[in-house]
Amino acid sequence: MSEEIILSELSQEEIYELMKEDLYDGLADEIVEEVNESLGRGQQPYEVLTYGLVAGMEIVGNDFRDGILFVPEVLMAAKAMKAGMAILRPLLAETGAEKIGSMVIGTVKGDIHDIGKNLVTMMMEGAGFEVFDLGINNSAEAYIEAIEKHDADILGMSALLTTTMPYMKVVIDTLKEKGIRKNVVVLVGGAPLNEAFAEAIEADAYCRDAAVAVETAKKFMQIRRGVKA
Amino acid sequence: MTQSMTSLERTRTVLAGGIPDRVPVDLHNFMMVAEASGAPFPEFFQDGEAMAEGQIKAWREFGHDVLILENGTAALAEACGAQVEYMEGSAPVCHGPAIKSLDDIDKLEVPDPYKVFPLTENLRATRIVAQEIGDKAFIIGRADQGPFSLAAMLLGMEEFLLRLAQADGGRSGRRGGGGDAELAKKLHRLLEFSLAVTTRYAYAQIQAGAHMTSIGESLSGPDVCSPKSYKTFEWSYAKRMVENLKADNIQLAYHICGDATAIVPDMVETGATILELDYKVDMLAVKAATRGRATVLGPVDPSGVLALGAPSDVENAAREAIEILGEGGGLILGPGCALPPKTPAENVHRLIETARKYGVYA
């Protein structure tokens, strides 16, 4: 499908530019070739991640936020990113890149819609967070167990349904009862939510999409670092 | 002249483009009804008689004008062979596709709603409610999901959306290339199948005694898909469904939740009698697009306001909706999407009182 682009003839800057375009267009095979080509030239895994995949997904995330791209296109991009990450993840683990923070994430009880949650997971990983993905249909107990086990900085909860989003309040109330609400930053997201809802249930923030989730998480980590220091 | 009409007259007047005595109110309360029944949700949602009894009981308690009957969003998917799980405390959910790939479309069969579970139970509920109170209240027997959302459940939501992007995608990068036309053709075949399934069920709902039927197509809305995808893969199917039903004097309510503002003019163009819209829409834009052409059902926030808000929040949201959307008729006030199980009765009463107090037409 790809027209005559010969990667070996491109400069590294041009390859990174191409990676951004190919992520935007959701071309997984091409991304794999470009990641391998870059690594073959001696680029560090975190450089490929940062200047290629994350830079590309930032454009995708911004255009999603601005209503230029929609979920199907973002899923395609995420699939391409995933293909690239599959190569980079083991290499990144070897090099022991420093984590920005850790996050427990999952859809709430009764809700099995995980497309948005999966996008957030990928974007957070790309941004340098360690993410513990609990999958779908999580009880308050499941979230809390994971938060304690991993000493997580952030809890991310997602719901697509108006009928399941009230469960987020149950989780937050349980955190309060256990006296651990202040230990964790609670971010909530999902199509039917808004800021007023997040405020009403006393979450720390509503994130309208994956890009906002990453920005918000980074911001809260700076505050936490500040508090801890 | 408050309350000079029956619920049925009031609702029919609005749907015909006229001005009733006051704004009618609907409840989208199948989960509240399950909660109130005390029965386990999985049992309740598979029992037509229990669902009917619960709906009638709720109607006697609240006195709303319009009932929406359904058991969630997965009935047609289940009838077509998708894996559906009945869970406690929530509506049944579809978690496994009916077909593994778009090459398996021929394996699907249009289910006979009079024979295949759970359509049989939903129709039973409609039949009982219609017999008992159909001469007083207006009954919408929901024909479950529309062609687009049903197709997504049959193929698996993520797979469907990925295929959609591939089929529709114009690339922006230097590699160029466009959508995959072969793939688009296959998607259209699946959508044709889904249209047949949902249309057949819609007729059955009317035969069971519903005054009107309804489809949900939230997945095709701008919270998920681009208006371009909506136009290519949803709009013409919804329009054909409306036209087919209209030929037999059947009216359709067309539900897309989230912020559907960008496609509301297109939704109006389908000819649907009712647009069921969520609190995220821009009410002024919606009023401009629907005035004299369609009735809006909604758009009070079911979770943030009706389930979690105070009665005063309900009143404020309802008054705002009445002022903007109810001007000159064209509004059935209610939640724009399903009410959570534990929605306080007090808030539901306040919703209806607000329509009685502030929704009166001079």
C-alpha cells in the first residue's frame, strides 16, 4: 500500500515526521518498519518512543479533543502505536527508564465498554506512567486492592453509561470510609460525564479525553511531588 | 386549563405538531423499575410479566405521560446470537460478538420476534402494559438498537469501529490512499441485515400494542463517530427505517445520546417523529433544527441531575428545557437517556411537578 518511500534514504528527522503521519493514519505495519529502522540506526528506545510514537499520539489526541478525529480513527492510531510499543516495551524495561508515576485504571461495575479506557491506558504508558489495567466491571474493593498493592498515585475510572457512572461515587465514598481518599488522585472519564458530575462525586478531575487525562495526570504528579518534597 | 387532556391526548397533540395543555413527561426508567421490584436484575430482565407489572406500578406512582419499554440495549444482539450477560444491578450487556468476521454475515438469520428470546419477553411486557393502561398512557415499545449499533454488537464494537475507520478513512499523510471500498461494501451488507432485524422487531412492538416504537443509535453519534461516518454508515439506514414504518403509519423515536448537536439537522432529515436527545446537546441549536419538524424527547441529565442532584436541581434543569425546547410545543420532557437504578422517587416527582407547574401552555 505504501508508495515508494524507502526508509533507509530518509534522515532520522524525516522518519520521525513520517511516524507521526503514519500514526495519524493508523498504519501499524509501517510504524513497525519505522521503529525497527530507527533502532537499527542506534536511536535509543525512549527516543523512538518520545519523538515518534508519543509525539504522533499527541497530534492524534489534540485532534480528537478538537473534534477533528473521532473514536474509530483514534482506535486505528492506537493500534499502530500498540504495534510500535510491542517492540519498544521490552527494550524500555531493560534500560529502566524512570516512571513519572503509577496509575490503576478500569471501567466501573456494570460497565464493559473499555475502548476509551484502553486509549487512556496506552497514552498514559506512552507518557511514561506505569499503568495497572484492571479491565472491565470493577468493584470498589477491586480498585482499592490494586491501589494498595501497587501504591498507585492515580486512580482512573471510566463509564460509558449513565446507569453505571453513579458507581464512581460508591468507589470514592469507599475510599473515604477507608481513610485513603487523600492518598490517591481520582480521575474520571467517559462520554456521559462532565465537570459538574466529577465535582459532585468529589473526584479530583474529569478528563474529557485521553490527551486531557495525560495532561491532568502530569499536572497532579507535579503537585504530589511538590507536596512530598 | 391545566390537566385538561389525558396523557394520550397530550402526547399525540405534541407529536402532531400541536400545542397541548402542558408539556408531557416521559420516564426512561427500566432500571428503576428493576430496582423497585426487589427481584434480582438478571431474573427481572428476562421476565416480560414482571417488567410489565413493574412499569404499570411505576406509572401509577408517578403518573408520567409516556412509557418507554425495553430491557436494555442487548435484546436484538442476543436474539441474533451475540453473547449477552445478565448482571446484577445493571442492564444486560453484550460482551461477545455474533460473528467472528465480516465474511460470516451469511451465517446470520433475522430472528422471529415472536419466537426468539428475549424479544418474546419484551413483547410480552409491551402487550400487558398496552392492555392494562394503553388507553390512558402513551407507550413506546423500543425496537432496541438501530442498524448501526446492532451491527457493532454483532461484529464486536472495537472490531466494527476499526473496520469503519479503514473503510471510511481518507489518509492525510504522504503515503496517501483512501478508504477500503471492498470493506465498505461488507459493512453495508451487515448494516442491511441489521436494518431488517430492527425493522421486523419494530413492527412486532406495534402489533403488541405500543403506540410508537424507537431505536437507539448512540454509537453513531459524534461522541464516538465523525459526522461523516454517521452520514455514510448510519443516516440512510435510519431514514429508510423511518420511511418504511411511515408507509404503515408507524412513528419512530430516534435516540442518540451524548452531544449529538452536530448531527441533529441530519437526524431531523430522517423524518423521525421524535428525537431522543441527551443533556449534552445545545438546546438552542436543537430547537432551531427541530421546530415544526420533530418532537424532542429529553434532555434532562439522568445521572448528574435526576439520580444524584437535589429536587431543586431537577426543577432548574426541567424549567430551562421547557423554556427553550417547549416553546410552541415540540417537547416531551424527560431524561435523555436511561435513569440509573437508584434514582430517587422524589426527583422523579419533581420532574413531573415541574412540567405541571411551568410547562402549561396558555
